[in-house]
Amino acid sequence: MTIALDTTTTDQLEALLADATSAADIWGTTPAAARGVALTTVAEALDAAVDELVPLAQQETHLAEARLRGELKRTTFQLRLFAEVLSEGSYLDARIDHADPEWPMGAPRPDLRRQLEPLGPVVVFAASNFPFAFSVAGGDTASALAAGCSVILKAHSGHPGLSEATAAVVVGALEEAGAPKGLFAVIYGTQAGRDALLDPRVKAGSFTGSIPGGRALFDLANSRPEPIPFYGELGSVNPTFVTRAAAAARAEEIASGFAGSFTMGAGQFCTKPGVLLVPADSRIAELLTGTELPVPAKLLNDRIQSGYVEVLEGLLAGNSSVQTLVRGDDALADPPAPTLLHTRVNDLLKQHETLLAECFGPSALVVSYEDEAQLLEVARVLEGQLTATIQGEENDDVTELVRLLAKKAGRVLWNQWPTGVSVTYAQQHGGPYPATTSPTSTSVGTAAINRFLRPVAYQGFPQHLLPEALQDANPIGVPQRINGRLS
């Protein structure tokens, strides 16, 4: 069940943008410790509201209770993790170069000091497939608030009631923590989202969703008189490459792991391994044919259901080089049963634009190859990916494959499956287009804070006019790189 809410009017949006602009000015100069307390307060409030929020999420997204409770735990964990980042301070990248009259470049070096500072108001477009972790209080909201930015959150139409309830929790917690009015607000409706992104007071945008939707917003962000950064996560098939040695040594393990990964969450993970390349003479395809796959599960909403059926029907009916490995009578039903397709690597290479397109839902394509050199050919024709996986053995010579995949994907895995995206310090969730619109950033992990910061250098200033992180006394105790050396 989806609850219909009124779309945000032009007058309402104007008031929210005005408040967000004022709040950003205050929040951007609020001490990092206070921002961290606010994030922790939001996390505590969400944890306390779990029994209210999870049933709403179940009604609107068809996701299981256990999955949603785990996702909410992940959401509050990342809020607390960003609070820790703020207390540690290295995210500021504080650099101090003292004046040096003998600087070897041939001219004296002035006193220069540089740190990262918040961009200003940010528009975040919520995702459908993670109603907590990538939605109202998700990663982009957490990292933007941590950076010192205000947030206008465009709710996803797939879970508006949950969005409203979650927003109420977030706003109440921020108010309790003493945050400025308008620091966080939710808007509804496609037009309101477009208008907010185009407003000159907004300084960045982020999005998780489809390639067409994300590309349209990316183009809008760049069409403005003042273009702004737009961080879109769009689409990925997350290929897995199985070497001959791995297929011979671990066929059952690989088949089982792949089946569990591509069907997880009814195939509605952006990191779902949608393509599996296996040796033609291996047992993996046969094992997959006999694997018991999960029962049909309802997809997130009608739009995702119809889009999935359209793409899968095209592959089933419109391509003679694609055969069926596993297909139930209800493969195209609502809910759809998992489907496995098969093709040969030469056909894949001839039709890679079609066969390597994302099919968002419980289906995947198994590709048989004759020679491991063909794995390199496939890697070369890949578009940008969030992940790429190698299932190999210790003695496999896959150096060139690793090098190629590192050029094409933001995260390269060895003998693991990509559907778990841990929230950590070293995580990278991004990749070259069309996986994302900004391959230099991540939407998961502590490095995501950098999306909403920009560098500012101060030259020749007296100490009392410098930001605290750039003062010689370093009153807030952050790491500083002084004359090239980290202290």
C-alpha cells in the first residue's frame, strides 16, 4: 500500500529553500562536535521509532521485516559513524604552509592555509530500493549534514508515508539538538524536485535510481547558469568472472553463492551480480539449473515491476542467442519468479550493449567462454560499473584482468559477492559512468562527506581571523599537514 501525499507547492518550496539557505549559513559555522551530537541524536530517535517506522516500510515497499530492521540499524550506524568522523577532524584536510622566503621555486612562498568547507544547501533525491539507508535519513543526508550543509530531501514516490514519518523523527531530533530551523526538510513531487535542483541557492545534488532519471537530473544540474556538482548513482550489472581453476575447484560453492547473491532482495540491489562468466566445460551452469531458487517475491512498486518485465521479455523473446537456464511459469508474473538466462561469450561481445544492460529484478545472465583470454575482451567492452568480481584461485594469472576491471569499476572483489556494501572508512560505492555521474566520489563510507565540501585557501591571514583548524595553536586538535608533513 502506498499513501498518497500532496505535492509540494511553489510557495511551500520557496519557504523551505529560504529556511535551508539561512540554516546552511549557521550550520556551516557550527562546531563539528555540536554537529556530531546532532547526528547522534537523530540516530537515537530513529532507533526509538523502529516499531513505528518498520511496519510503514513493509506496507509501502513489500520488503520483509527482518530486512527493514537491519537496514534501519545500518542507517543509524552510519549517522553515528559520521559523528565520529567529525570528532576526529581529518575530513577537513587541514594544510598549513608557513611563509618561506627561500622557497626553491624561485620566488618567496606566502603563508598559505587550506581546508575543506561546506558547499551550502543540498538537494537529495531518495532511492526506492533502500527506504532507510538511501532515503530520508540515508547516507547522503548523513554525509551532507556532517559536512555542514542543509538538506532538502525529495521523497521517493514509492514510500511517501514512510518518508513523512521518518522526516518527522529527523526534524524533531535536530530541533532537540539545537540545530537551526530549516536544516532538514522533505519535499514531494517530480516538479518540486526539479525546481529545487535548479534553484540558485542549491549548491549540490545527489540521486540513487535509474539511468534515465539520473541522467535527466544530471543534465539539469549542468544546464544551470551556475552548474553544480551532481552525484548520481545510476546503473550497473556488476559482472563476475570465474577462472577455470576456480570453476574446477569450487563449482558448487560458486553456483550457490551466485544464486544467493543475484536473488537477494528479489534482485533489487544496485550491486546485484547480473552477469556470470564461466568456462563452457564447467559444471556451474548445470548446477545453477538444478539450484532451488527463492519463491517469487513482490517487487518494490508497480513501476519497477513493469520495467523489469519489459526488459526481461525483450531478452526472452527478442534474441535468439539467449537461452533459458531457469524459468518458471510465473517468471513474468507479479510477483516474478527468479530467472536465469544463458549465452555464449562471442554473442555477448557482438551484442554487449544489449546483453550487458541492467535488468533490475530477480534475473541474471550466465555467459560461457572457451578461453580465459575472452575474459579480457569482455572487460574491455564493459561500461562503468559499481563492482566487478573475480572468482579465482591463488595461482591464477589474472593481473591484467584486475587492472582492466579497476579501470571499469569502483570496487573490485576477489572470491566474495558484491551485494554486501559495508559502511566503513575504506568503502567505495561509485564508478565510471553510467554507474555514477561522478567516478571520483562515493555514496557509502566516511569518504562520502567529501561530496559536500570544497577547498578554501587563506593567504597571509592573522591567526585570530583563521578557522580554528588552520591556526598554529590548533585549538580543536585536528590533524594538520604542516609544511608537507602530517602532524
